[in-house]
Amino acid sequence: MNPNLQRILLVDDDHVYLQRLARALRDRGCTVAAVETAEAAMAAARLLLPQAAVLDLKLPGASGLACLRELHAAWPEMRILILTGYGSIATAMEAVRQGVWDYLTKPVDADQILAALTSDPSERQHDGEITPSSLDRLEWEHIQRVLNDHQGNVTQTAAALGMHRRSLQRKLRKEPPNP
């Protein structure tokens, strides 16, 4: 464990994932504050004074990018990691412009998070250019976003996507396509 990363702020609106990740980081010797909104993140950060923060990109209210801006402005030395289930080149580039330490696509575990937070960004090995997602993957991600926006209601999601409910159900039964 890096002694400079003992206090970590976690911000994710998925309560189960947040608690599982917080427990795993505590098991690895970290002091963790786990909150579900960007607004709560700032209050928790003032109390914990974290050396690192792990933010979900899509949060209720203010987004993970807005939270990144606020945290980075208040604590410029804080290592901030963005997590998202809906990774895209555009959001990754925006996060980099705003000072993110790293950007990972879910699912990730505590070891991957700690590895990303302790690595030196200038020494990261990148395999060249970012490869765009396949059209099938983009469609799957869009469906997941709209489904999430409608709190898992398939009928409302199908209506919002302009497709038949049964067609949407068939697409939801499939595994996500490779990126």
C-alpha cells in the first residue's frame, strides 16, 4: 500500500457496489469515506481530507465530472480516478482535460483501483491509439443508459428508444458485445 494513499473517497450511486468496494479497500488498509452523490462528496472530503478519490461518472444531480472539477479545485494534489460503466473517448478526454489521474471502465475491483492510483501516469504503457467501440457495443451502452434513466422499466425504455418492448427484451437478454 502506498503510504500517500491511505485515505480514499468513494463516490458511486450504486449502493451495493459502493459498499463492496469500500469494504475491499478497508481490507487493504485504507480509510474510506463512501457516499452516493457529488454533493455529499464535498462534505465527506472536507472531513476525511482524502489523498485520492474514486468517482462514478454518472451520478444523480451533479455528474462525476462536475465533482472532479470541485475536488480538483479544492485539493489540486488529490489523485482522482473516474469509473464508468459507459466509457467513451469523449468523456475520457474531458476527464483528462480536467485533471483526472486515470479513467477506468467498470467493472473494476479494489486491486485495479489501487494499481491505477499508485501508477505514474507518465509511465503508463498504452497500446497506441484508443480503439473506438464497435457499433453493437455503442448500441448496448446506449440501451443501458436509457434503461438506467428509466429505473429499469423496460416498457418506458422501449418507448423512449422507439422500439417494441419485446425487441428490447431480446437485446437485454444478450451478453454485452466486446468493445
